[in-house]
Amino acid sequence: MSHAPGLIQSIERSSAMLRLIGAAPAGLRVKEIADALGPAQAAARGIPHTLAHVGCVTQDDGRYRLCIAEGQPARAVLEATA
């Protein structure tokens, strides 16, 4: 992922992680996220943890899965922002 001037890199990474996690119904582990997107290990841990804290993903048995607000289909949100 290349960073464009004027954009916030952490939001770019978060969006990429949401799309990646959304494409994996069985969920992904931190290592799988880092391997797929190549961010620094701290970002690969911190961003999914933060996304879980704010309710965008769930974390169970070491895997992160997409979970947008109740009543709002996650796929529709991702497709609208892609």
C-alpha cells in the first residue's frame, strides 16, 4: 500500500484491514493481517485491537472478524466505501 500525500496513513491502513478482514469469513490472526498488508508489527496489533474496541470487528480465539453496528450489513458498508 503506497501512501499518498495529504492522506492519513493510519486511516488508509485501517480501511485496508477492514476490507481484508471482511473478505475472510473465518477471520484472521494478527500475523495473517501483517503478512497480507505488510504494516509494522505494532500497527498490525494496534489497529485491529482498536477496531475491536470501537465495534468494527470482533476478536475471538485470536481471530478478528468483521462486525459493523447491529442492523447494518457489514458487506454493504464495505462495498459503499470501496
